[in-house]
Amino acid sequence: MTSYADFLDRDVFSTVGQTADELGMPCYVVGGFVRDKFLDRPIKMDLDFVTVGSGIELAKAVQKKLSPRPKLSVFKSFGTAHMNHKGVDLEFVGARKESYQRDSRNPIVEDGTLADDQNRRDFTINAMAISLNANLWGELIDPFDGIADLAKKLLRTPLNPDKTFDDDPLRMMRAVRFAAQLNFKIDSASLISIRKLGNRVSIVAPERVSQELNKIMEVSKPSYGLGLLYTTGILPHILPEIQALQGVEEIEGHLHKDNFYHTLEVVDNLAKTSPNLWLRWAALLHDIGKPKTKKFIKPNGWTFRGHEFLGGRMVPKIFKRLHLPTDARMKYVIKMVQMSSRPASLVDQDVTDSAVRRLLFDAGDDVEDLMLLCEADLTTKNERKKRRYLNNFKVVRRKFKEVEERDHLRNFQPPVSGEEIMKRYNIGPGRAIGQLKELIKEAILEGEIPNEKDAAIQKMDVAAKKLGLNI
């Protein structure tokens, strides 16, 4: 066997190997570390160790030798233990073999050999192991020729793919995710199996699905993974709203674009300009309201009026179904989807400063993200038309800058607070305070008064008299 001792360039490998020898346990580093070393990819700060014996026992013995001594988390029901040492996650598990019942992803686990453990791995490139024992230090155990698959840029299952994916349907999404991350192909037998078993993904926990989706969305070209989800038949089981975008309809010679492939292109465009995961989600979901708002109106053709607002209302259902965060991140996605078409309306030379102020007010600090989304939405293949639109957006950015410098509308706060209103008119909390604050906001947005305290008070005093308040 070939030695890869040069891979084991961290002190922790020696510590784990020596401890395993003292306990009389065969021990190996496996999985992503080995794969990424061969690919010369940046190494993640996590290492997976497999021992033929008790992974928990080995972890406890290793813990005693590390300084500073890390906290050890033990998961007896899974036979695993975890610790973080100097920023590196160390995971220990005993070699095992697994069997599954068809209606559950939870395996029946038994102690096993290294071969048993490698058999249960998802792909050959993740089944390679490097020995840490002194007598076999650095030796590679690669029973499924994962090295050859790395060279071919191929994802292949160690065992029959039907069994691999039927046992654990999440592996189908992992196949897509690894293909997208590594720019690999899925071998033909595995693709056929995924197409056959794609519906099995419905038994996977939603949070596991969303974890894989997020990793697909974070790659440099998300359309590769998203396209694979579509062509393998997984997509309708996890994101039917995106599946529904596919297709073109023709009436009286009028066609509309295929919004599915348009969406993939928008996500890719955005991935070139922003690493923001949630902005990428907004790009993915920005047109989901179109299938339900699509209408053919003579003589102009197809319209999708109001699709942004409907799409925004659809976002919470998707996030809840996939167990994605329903906090400020979801609200941000809703906001981006619902505002996705608004900057395009500001390119007209006759557009008022009031319209610009309102968009700045509504977008707040997210206005730059909104512009990136709008620019990514330009997928026309007509270069002259594309340049014209991009130049139009430069005009919009210039208007934003001019109005912002003058009116200071980002993170807008009324120049007069509720407490100041109560004190000025000697009133307690009530409806009048909200009415006066809204009056000031509208006057500023309409350009009737500058965003300044003195002007706001003058405007407010006039309204206060009409409300019967004492000044």
C-alpha cells in the first residue's frame, strides 16, 4: 500500500495514533479530510476518526493527553464522541455496520470492521481511510478506488446505488451537493438510481434537506446543483414552487420566457457579485409568484402583475416547511422578493424624488443588495439591451446617492420622537402620536419638508391644531 504520511502534518494525528496503539485499537482518519487532501482543497477545521473498537473510549483517552484539555461530548446512543481542540473539531466513532428499515432513516447499528464502515459510506471518494497506527502510519486503505474517481471527477457509491440511496435518501441530495461543490459528475448508475428513488427524499428531516440546499446555494455556480435537483426529479419533492416555474406557454404566437431557467441564471449572476446566502435565496424565489399571476391579455400578451407581492407572501410557507430560519433572515428574503422589481421603475427621467425617497426608505440599509438582485435579474442575451438596462441602473444609483446625501433616509427615524410630541402638547400615549409621526414621515418622503427637526415641528404644529391639541 502507498503511504501518505505527509498528509498527517498535525500533532493531533500523532496523539490519536499513539493513544490508539496504547489501547490496542486500529485507528484511521477518514472522510472529508482525506478527500480534500487529495484534491488540494482548503482543509476544513474538522477531522473524523474511525477505530475498530470503542470510539468513545479512544476519545476519552485522547482528551487526557491534549493541552489545554478540551471539553468532551459523548453520544452513547450513537457510539460517538466529539471535542474541539484549538479550533479543530475532532469526531470519534467506532467502526460499524448499518442496516435500515425502509420507512426510517435511522439505522440499526452494530460494531463492525473497517471494511464494514467503508461499505456504509456514501461515495467512494469519502470512503478512503489513512492509518494512524505506528506499524501502518500513513497507509491508505481505498477498497473502492476512490483515488481513481477523484481523478475522473466522478461521484460513485461504494455499493449498489439503489441500496445506498434507499437506505439513506439524504445521500441523493449529498450527491448533488458534492457535484456542485467539487464540479464533479454523478456516475450514470447513480443518476438512474436517484431518478428512480427521488421521492424517497420525502422521509428526510427538513432541516437536513435545507442544510444540503444551503450548501448548494453557497457554491460559485449554484445552477449546476439546482439543475441536477431538477433533472433527477428531486426538486418537486423539496421545492415545488421552483419546479412550477418550468415551461413555456404560447397563445396566439405570444411566448413567455421559461422562468425556471431564467431563475437559475439569476442565481448564478448574483453568486458572482455577492456571497450573501439569503440574497441568493431571494434570487431563487424572486419569481415564484409568476405561475399563479400569469395572464394573457390581448393585444399585449403575457403579464405577471403582482407576482412580487404574492411571491413574498409565499416565502414563509417555504421557510417553515424546510425548517429554514423564520427570523430576520426570512423577513429580509420577503423584503427582497417583494421589492425586486421596484428599482426598474425609477429609470424614467421623469421619475420624482418622492419615488426615490420611498424606495430608499423601504429598502433602508438593504438598498445595495436590492440593486445587486435587480442587476442579476438581467438575463437578456441582447447585449445592446443589457448595456442599456445596466446604464439605467447606474442612473438609479446616482439618484439614490443624490437623494440620500440630501435627505438622509437610510434607517429613517422621525426627527421628532413620541416622547417629544407628548411633552410638547401635554398629552399621554394615544392615537394622535401615531398620526403626527405618520404625517411627518409622509411630508418628508413627499419632499414637502426637509428631514429636519425644526421643519417637522412647524408642520406638526399646524396638524396638532386641527386635532384640537394645545400648543
